[in-house]
Amino acid sequence: MLLISLRYVSVSLAVFVGLLIAACSGPQMQTYSDIQQPAAWEEASFVMDDTYRLPYESHSIDRAPERIFIALHGFNDYHQAFSDFCAFMQTRHSLCVAYDQRGFGDTVQRGIWPGETRLRKDLMAIITLVRSRYPEVPLYVVGESMGGAVILTALQTNQDFWRANVQGAVLFAPAVWSRETQPWYQRWGLALATTFVPSWQPTGEGLGVVASDNVEALRGLGRDPLVIKATRIDAIYGLNNLMDQAFADSQNIPIPTLWLYGGNDQLVPLVPTCQVAQRLSSNEGDRHTFSFYFLPEGYHMLTRDLDRVENFRLVDTWQRQLTRRQSTRRNDIGVACEPDKANY
């Protein structure tokens, strides 16, 4: 009996290990076209150098724009995240363009992580296209959550490009929750799931996380077919790689930057936010300014919160102060990052 039991265990272990090995496909990433062409700005989408199309929504005005905003949405979201922001800026004589980042919204290979480098390359290609059409108009990039992380990491590459083409950056609760600031069980759990079940698609239901105090907006997200509800594990792995880079690589910023963070944010914790913001604030030079606005009543989705219009006004005022060469420096880090709040 003992021999039979041992054989049974050995066979079971062999089968189990075989299944695990078979399942170890690793994270999947998008495939790219071998075609190379100049990027183009078409009526309904930006066409990248590999022919990939990024749909966008443009809030244009009937006169020459005073300024331009390029907006990047968060993880699993799409350009609609900035509909209210762009509508607000439209009333301020601004052209606002919000696009679907690769793998999200109405793009192909939706739900498959495209790679952090590709997201940055797309952003810089779109900046180049917009700048070529509007060479004299002040240009700003705006990012929420994942979009903010894309901007933060892109700012660390080719800083001369940013100084020459972009007048400022606005970050709504950028995703900087790196692995080194996450609980061990979260890091390990993601690593195991990415190795063995990378295509598993959990929904996150039942976690009790509140992304905004705007209940109607949250219900709308639940009904919207372009918002991803079930997320591949390997896409979450890719997002974590991006957040690692945003946390570790954000050492200095080449252009004026405004960071807004809500006191009720339940998705990007205060500790990594404070660590990166404090680093950028202490490293800033005379060539640019860094401002950190702490919004005590705000949640993670600051572009959808009930108080979102006030958030937009803050951005508008900050930008106009830049234009007038007035001081834009505001630093709420001391208020937001008190030791008892940040749980150091």
C-alpha cells in the first residue's frame, strides 16, 4: 500500500508539474507590424509608424487655439475619461485631444499589454504631429493614473525634446505604486499568477475600492463596453512594470509640472506618491517649477469626481500663471505627507 501510495503521489506530482510547465507561457504582449511609415494625424485617429491606429476625441474651437492639451487616460479606461476636462478647456479657447492608448478603448489587440516603451513612443509621436500642425501654440500633456505614469517616465527620456516641444505637464494621481512599496503577498501573488496563469482575467469585484464619489459616473463605466472590466494578469504585470519605472526613474523634470492627488485615493497609495513627489520637489532646478496640489476631498478619478470642475479650474489657473510668467509654485507635500497620514 505504501508503495502504491508513493507511486500515486509521484505520478500526481509529475502530472501537476507537467501542467504547471505547460501553463508557464509567460506574459503575452502585443505583436507589432513590420511596416514602417511616417506617423500621421487623420480625421478620427492617429496612425503610428507601425500603422497602428489610436482613435481620439478632439474638442476643437472655431478660432485659433490659445493652447493645446494632449490627454492620456488611465488603465482599462479610454479617451472618454477626459470628456469633461476637454469640454471645460474648450470654453477656455483651448484645443483638447484625448486618445485611446494602445491596447485600450477602441484599439486592436485590446486588453493585451503593448509595452511601456511603446506607450511612450506613441505619446512622443503624437506630440510631434500636433506640434507640426501648431508650431507656435503652447502645448501641454495631461495624464491620469496610468497616463500620468506614461508621462512621468517619458519625461526622463530625451529631455531636450520635452523642453523644445512641450510647455508643461499635468498629472492626475499618477500611478507610482511600485512593487517595492507593495505588500509582499501582492508582489508574490502577481508573480505567481503571471508565471502560471497569465491569461486569467479577474474582475476586481468585491474588493470594495471606491474610485470616485461620482456614483453616476461609476455606473456609466460599468455600462460602457469600451471600458475593460476583466483584466488579463499579464496586463496587470505590465502596468506594475510601468509603475516601477515611474517610481524609480522620476529623478527630475525638464518642464513645469503640476501633480494633483486626492485625500481619498484608494488606488494609488499616499506613501509612494509622497516619496516621488518629495524627490521631484527637492531636485527641481531654476529652469522649471514643480507643484503638488493635495485635494483632501478628492478620489482617484479626479477628472470624474463630483468636484471635478474645481480641479479643472486649478489646472486652468496654473497654466495661465505659467503663460504670464507668474509663480506657479504650490507645495502641499508637507500637508499631505505627514508621517501619520502616509503611514511611514
